[in-house]
Amino acid sequence: MANKKKARKEKLSIYLARESAKPDSDLIKLENAKEAVELDLPEVEAAVLYVKKQPPKNPPPWTKLFTENEAVDASLFGVSSNVGSVFIVRTGTATFVLSFGTGFHLLKPEAIERDFGLKVTLNSVDPDKLRSLDKASYDHNPLNSRTQSTRDVDIFNLHLDSEMEMLYAITGSSQVKEFGSHVTGRDALTIAVEASLDDIPRILKTAYSQYKTTLPSKFSWVENINRVRDLDEIEILDLELDECFKTMAAESFWLGEPEIVDWESQIGYSFSMYPNSPRHAVLLFQDYLDYLGGDLPSVERMKSDVIHVNNSEYQSVKSWSVYRCLYAEISFDGSQYILRNGVWYKVNNDFVSAVDEYLEELEEYDFQFPVYSHDREEEYNDHVYKSQTGFCLMDKKNIKIGGPYDKLEHCDLIRNGRDFVHVKVYKSSSTLSHLFSQGFVAAEAFVKDGWYRERLNPKLPASIKLADAKARPDPQNYSIVYAIATKKKIPEELPFFSKVTLKNALRTLKALNYNVALAKIDVDDSVLKTKKYKPKKN
């Protein structure tokens, strides 16, 4: 008995067009493709194949999908393994673009529906049988990374923080027979299936149905925050921001460093480097308005205007565009959007409400700190230590621990031997995110790590030294206090990303049985208005 020939699997990369009625010329770069070949497929309005020009030698196996039934002349693909093509299929409800080989080079990215493949995949995989995911953090220093497993695992075994990281690609075991054994989703849906040309419409119909399906509850958090990547949507948001500049007060926007900076080595910020340019102690949106001299701010202007970090010699040691330093939160078309570090994010309104409700449980610290009227945080900490009773100064008493934090400052001040106080002047969302994260890391090390306590103990005043540094202390006897110097109401008026970081820190600290409180430090107006000018040479 002759062996039955095993059916060959076809790799399909399926994209969804953002607007189904757009002509082919708006979907792909027709100038880089050969003449169109129309194909007859069941249950579709139109099916057109475009092959990329100038193919190099030996057609790859996937070309047989089109040539084995003589639907397409094999000579069309030339004699190259680098040949590429796109196949545009129009159904009654949607338009799909299938990419083969190097055909993805023909696509016009702005015409493609972002995250189509991701949503289809999330609706099609077994949540407990995942193999790989790509993620991006939206912390103060955004990172892109991939985690993989050699066996099927749950999504959280792939080390994804559902509130601090965005998922943008995933691979797992398929639960949809039309998609084969495994499915991968990003912008494109990628599958490997035993299929003929006539099977394509059925596969596309199933993919579109999965795309329109509500995400399962286990993956619902994926839509909490999404980075806006569609160029048209970004342009619309920028235009909406310009409209907001005409009507909203300066207090509705924030300027802040888009990354962590060393404040000890700088004297301030300036919007130009002329000798007579004022150097501002902190970044304020109102100072930028003053710099504009009555002109309305605009996205276009902010992308070209620059903020300089000045060192003690009044030299620019770092700079960013004003647009990158702008933090804005706007409502548009029923959704909440956030601009941070030059990137737009769309935030689920329910997620915003959930974060705000969680922070309502945060206690207000029952101590009124002195007004902040100092140039540097260490000067203020020293002032509190010397002017108030019950405080010990811990500022700059670092412990080298290695890892991402390298040197860890346990806290800035300790009050009554039990309250670990972390002080920070509000300058940007990244500043606060760093504050909340560092406070949590120190608190966790204090409870879990005897090695850390042994190195911390000699730095503590005699009155509050641990009797046995190796013994695990009871977190219920301690409080973590985040003291923020700001004019804003806290936590209500904190930037949203800072709220998320605070919520996560609060949740984890409470799980460790710490008491947690938030304190607002009033800021003297003179600090915000402080300006320096480059000395004139004699």
C-alpha cells in the first residue's frame, strides 16, 4: 500500500485593513509590485495577488498554494527564494492582506489595523498553554522584552506584570481548528495550517469572528492600557492637545524630566542656552508659557523647542524636546488618553476608576512636615532632622546590594524609630515612580533579607538599632511613609502612571503587613519661582 502523501502546511500571515473600502493602492505599495492577478475564491467579493518586483532564484514552497491547481502561472514568481507577495481578499465585512515571503515590504503600515493578530490570538489560545510573549513596560525607562517557555505555561508564568507592562505579541496552543495547532498574534495573525486556496475564505471568516469577540476575563486586563501606535490616531490626539492648550489652564499640564537625572550635578533647567536665559529650579508649564512670550503652545512648536539641563558651569549636559517632557491627560471621544515621554497611551476608563478607588484606602500621615523651602532635598532632610523631635537622618547612608538598584538608600528619615520616611520633591511622573519603587524595595529587603539588615544596623542610631539583625522583624511595627513636596492634591492629582506605581507598591507593602501612609509637604512659592542667571564676565 502506497504511503499517503502528507499534506504540506502553509504559513499564513494575516493582516486586517483598517478601512475595508480603501483601494489596493492605499493598502500596499503598488509601484513595487507586478501587475495584479485576480483569483476566483468562494464567498468573497474580490481576491487579488500582487508579487513583489525583481525576485532573485528558486521559488519557495509556499508558491505552490497558488500554482498547484494552475490558478497562477508558476513563472510569475520567478526563480528566487526571496520572492514575496501579498494577497488581498475582500469579503462582505472586511478586507484582509495576507503576506508571503518578503511581501510584508509591500504593506503600508498606516493602512493596517494594529493589534489585530494579538486580539484574535487572545480569543483563540488556551490560557494555560502559552509558549512566548513580547511585552513593553511603561515605567520611567520603557523596556521591550520577550519571555519564552519550552513547555506550555500560564501567562503569569511568563513573568508579566499586568498593571505595569503591556502585552503586544503572544504565541500559544490554538483552540480553534481552523488555525492549526499553534497561533501567534501581533499586528498580524500568524498560523501554519493544511490549507488550499479555497480554504482561505473560511479561515479569514473565523479570524474576523474571533477579532470581534470580547476578550475572555483572564485576558481582560490587556485592554487596561494600550500604546497608541496608529499614526492617524496620534495625529488626531496631537490636534486635540492643541485645542486643549487654547482653553485649559497651565495647572492642567505638567513638565517633567522624561528620565531619571542626577540633580546634584545640575543647577536648573532652561529653554535656551543664551547667557541671559533664566535657569529654573524646577520644571513648570507656566515657565514655558512665559518663555513663549504670549504665543500659544502647540505640538509642532513643542517638538522643536528644547529643555536643557544645566550644570554648575551653565552648560547643557542633557536636553530633550519640550514635547517629550510634557505630561498631559486628556479625554477624547469617550476615552482617556495620556501623553508621557512623547508617547500616547489609551487608558481604559474602568482601570482609571479602579486605581483611584484603591488609593482612597491610603492613609494620610498624622504629622505636618515643615514647609519645603530649600534648593536640595538633602538640605531639607537635614532641616527636618535638626528642627523636629523624634527624627533620625538616614539620607545618603547607602547600602550596596547589587542588582538594578546597586546602592539602596533605606529611607531619608526615620521618625520615632518606626516610621521609614521617603522624601521627594515632585518633578515628574518618573520621579515619583522611582520613589515608590525604591521605597518598596528597601522595605522588602528589611523584612526578607538578614544580610541587608546586618549592613543597615550599623547605620542606625543607637536608640533604634535592632537587637538581633538576623531575626526577621515584624512589619506591623513599622510604617512606610511617602512624603511628597508639591502644590498638587495627593494622591488625587498625581499623574496616572505614578498612581499605578503607588497602587502596586501599596498593595505589596500591605501584603508584607507594613503600615503605609502618604504625606504632603507644602512648598514655598519662592522655590518654584527661583531662577538663576549665568554670571557676567568682568
